Amino acid sequence: MVIQMDVLSAIQKRREITAYKEMSISEEDLSKLKTVLYQAPTGNNLPSREFILITNKPLLAQLSKTTPYMRWLEQAAAGVVIIGHEELSKYWLQDASIAGGYLWLAATSLGLGAAWGAVYHAEDQQESAQRESYVQDLLDIPKKYRVVAILGMGYPANDPPPKKMYAEDVVFHLNGYSAR
């Protein structure tokens, strides 16, 4: 299936998709997604984020147990575990997050749906440690890496309606916070 759209269209179409058709993603599209991840920017051009591509359905089912909120991952055709190397760069979390955003938009541009499964939990260190350890143990990830997220992808089971957005003036300011 070849659906390619420009970045602005992908941004507007992107939704959190948690129900997928039973259809695998072509090797060609997986290769494109890998290229997007590889080329995502990093602070100081350091390889502070790495990726584990998962296409094994039983492994996706195991990863879906990382948190109670990721059961949808069982239905995904593929997943990407995004890990950060905090000893390599102080920008590891930003770099990993940017790569995840790029992946999500690229997946959308290819006609795929995606969802973000948060693993790293900045506000609850105990919860984060539990989630990260589960994924590290399952995938043999060295403890020096932080597990940021798992993105699940697949062909959407349905086409969700456009997002209902809040007014732009809620989030935009001009030349300072109070100026609107």
C-alpha cells in the first residue's frame, strides 16, 4: 500500500491508533521507517538514542504487558522500542522523543496508524524503574540505557474522525507570555 503525504498533511491526519487490521507492514515500509529513525536529529549529532524494531507477534504481546495501558500493542503489526543513553548526552530524552515523533509522522504518511506507549515516567521514579526493567529484561537491553517508549504501528482498523482542537489562542502567545 503506497500512501505518501507531505509532512503538514501527516501532522493533521495523525491520531493515536490502538486498533489495527491483521496485516503485516511491508519490508519496504519498515526500511523507510528505519531510515526516518536513523536520520532523526540529535543534540551534538551523538547517537544518544537507539531503536529495537519488533515484528515478532508473541514478543509484541509480551511487551503489551509493560503497563496496563499498552494492551493495544498485541494487535500491532510492528513496534519500535526507543531507548536513550543518558551517559552519552544530556539531550538523550529530547533526542529519543524527537525520533518517536518523526516515526509517528512517517508511519502516518505511509498509511499506518501508530500509538505511543510511555515507558519512562519522569514523575514517578519507582513506576519508571518497574516499566523499564520489564522491557530491559525482556529484550536484553543493558541497564545503562533508559527505555523511553514503545511505538506500536499497523494498518488502522478504522479511520477516526478529525481531532476536536481547542482554540489556538489557548496555546499561542506573541512576543511574551501575556501578549496575545
